[in-house]
Amino acid sequence: MALVLFNTLTGEKEQLRPVHDREVRTYHCGPTVHDFAHVGNFRSSIIYDILRRTLEYAGYHVEQVMNITDIDDKTIKRSQEEGVPLSSLTLRYENYFLADLRHLNIKVPEHLPHATHHIGGMVVIIEKLLRDGFAYKADDGIYFDITKSKGYGTLAGIKLESETQSRISNDEYDKKNVRDFALWKFWTETDGENGFDASFGRGRPGWHIECSAMAMSKLGETIDIHSGGVDLIFPHHTNEIAQSEAVTGKKFVNNWLHIEFLMVDGQKMSKSLGNFITIRNIVERGFSPIAYRYFVLGAHYRTKANFTWEALAGAQTALQRLKDHMGPEVGEEDADYRQQFLECILDDLDMPRALALAWEVAKDQNLSLATRTATLLDFDRVLGLGLKPQKIVEVPDEIKQLVAERTEARQAKNWAKSDELRDKINDLGWVVLDTESGPRISRK
């Protein structure tokens, strides 16, 4: 079976056909390290991790790249506001970001190129674009002439004449021609020490050229999969295509994968609305970061998801219950369930179906507990929920007695007494799970 993904470029699901046989080369737009990343950013990161895990589960070797944007308008402005060198600021927030990845059980990509380490490659690309007539020099920088780009705007579904003028005018850079985007910004005093020498003038790169240079440096001129949030389709990914294909004459990306927005209480996330949520905020509220990962798996990546604290609480409860279904012994995974799981994940990363299947396994009394445990562990190679076999622990007589009393209360349908005993068990550091084969007791 082959992986099928929805390709933003064509608007259809397509079978993955890697350029290099069983090796898949993927690129994901990473963080601009000027502040803490928010949970919307990490929805994208979790899906990218699921993509990698799915490919590995299906037997592919993955070359994974995620860039670190450590120089742009935002990073320079923040470093000047704090009165610290740009490198100190970006390193601090990069470390916070990487720590959050690990807390979410996201595999850190093998390649984490930094924009400031690839200036030379960007300069070479810009020089070629100038020589070939795709770029021109203006008073404040070097710009790409999008009228020279064949099929510009196809990814975003826009037509150059009807839509580009109004939408590109929202870009951060001032332009001689509003339709064109900056490849290089000439140095000004506001940049301070953040400038680089180039044959066409001292300055710093535009945002879009950074990703093209880093992607091609690590993965070659044609990439199998490029992913990111839907907010990057235009202008960022649109401009990446234009400049990359102009310089190489080859298709830049075979499959574009985009993750939909995460809403917060039905609204877009913003600091002005007070709904800017970070992984730190989640932990401060008493939730596990893996509970957020579980929450993300509950919605398909191409649909909007709505974050609420109540939904996160539900995800944390469900995650704990799933863990409680794990037994102490690991048998052989069930082949039929494994095949069904493979079909789910290879169908455009259908995590809601995969998660539902995990619950079907957990509750299947026709399988031994050891088989259910092995099958869930196999699924978790992709889900990444940190499932583990239950440790065999000695349950104190006091807890056993309370559980027995609670069972009697439930049989008598004395639900108030049952709840009271359950809370007492919890207060003593234990959890009781009601299963079809009777109560199971575990440590909190």
C-alpha cells in the first residue's frame, strides 16, 4: 500500500511517488524564533511528526528538514527592544521551541538549518535570478518580478491580474512594484549589526528566499513533500515556488501538505484577544502536553479544530483511560487490526479513524490483554502518545478493600456511594478503571 495525500497544488488526493524510491524528502516551515510558539504552531508540528511516523511505519526512510528563521523583521525588532544581540534572543526561543517539541513527543528533525547559516546560498540564488532577468535592483533592495514567473499563484488558486495586486500589498516589505516581493533588503541603520555583504549590496534576506535556499541545500532541487499551515500558502509558499523554479527550471515540490487553522473558543488566536496559548500555559493549568497531542489527533489536519480548556480536559481523561487499558505483558499484535490501522494512516493521515481504531482494540474482549497491549504499542509508533505496558504493582489491602466496597455499591446501583469510594481511592494515589472483565487498579 502507498501513502495517499491531499496535494494543495492540484486540489486532489495523490499517491506519493518519491523522487528517490523508498527515501522521502520532506520540508516543514519551522518557527521564527522571536517569541514562544503557540498551540496553533504546534498543531502543525504534530501533524508533521505524524507524517514522518507514518512514512517510517510504512517502511520509508525519511530525510526531514525544518528551518529555523533566526533573522527577519520580527527577530531584529524584538532583539532591539530587549537590548540583546540577535543571536542571543533567537537561541533562547529556539531552545524553548525544541523543549516544547520534546514535551509533545515530536521527533526533532535531523536537519534544523538556520537562516543565518545559509546566507551564502541565498546570495548565489539571487545573483542567478538577477542574471536571468527574474529579479531587479531597486533603491531599497532586490525584488523578484512575478510577471516573469510561469503559473504564479497556482498554489493559492489566484489569478495574477485579478487578485495579486490587493493581496501582495499586505506583505511586510515596501515595493517599487506592489506585485513583486523582496529577495534582499538593503541595510539601513535600523538593522544595526544585522547585515551581510553581497555582490549586489550589503543587507539581509527576505523571508521567502530563506526557505528556498535551506530546502534545496538539504534536500535537492525537487522535494517530495513540503508542509506548513494554510496561512503560508500565500504569499510565502507561492513565492517559494516562483523563485525556486525560476532558478532551477525544475518543479520545486511534488506534494504540498497544508494544515488548517486551530481556533480558540471559536476565534482566531491573537494576543490582543487574550487567547494566545503556549505549551507553558497548558502545563500551568495542570495538563500534560501529550493530552494536547491527543486532542490534535481527534480532528483531521485538513479541517479546522477548536481548542477549549474543556476539550483539553476531555482529551486528558481519554488519554489516561487508554493508558489504563494497557496490560503488563506484551504479546503479538493482531494482524487484522494492524492492516486496518495502516489503511487509516495511509489515507491522507486519517488520525481520527486511527484513534477510533485504537479504542476498538482496547475494548475488544475477543483478544487477550497481551495482544491488545502489543497492538496498541504498535499503533503508538505513529500516534506518539507514550503508551507503555502497565507495571505490575502491589496493591495495598486498604485499596483492595475500597475497590471491593465500590463494586458492591455499583452492583446495588448506589452511585453516590460508588463515586465517594472512587474519590477516596483517587485521593490515596490510585485509579480504578471499570472494564467488562471487572475493575482494574493502577497507580495515578
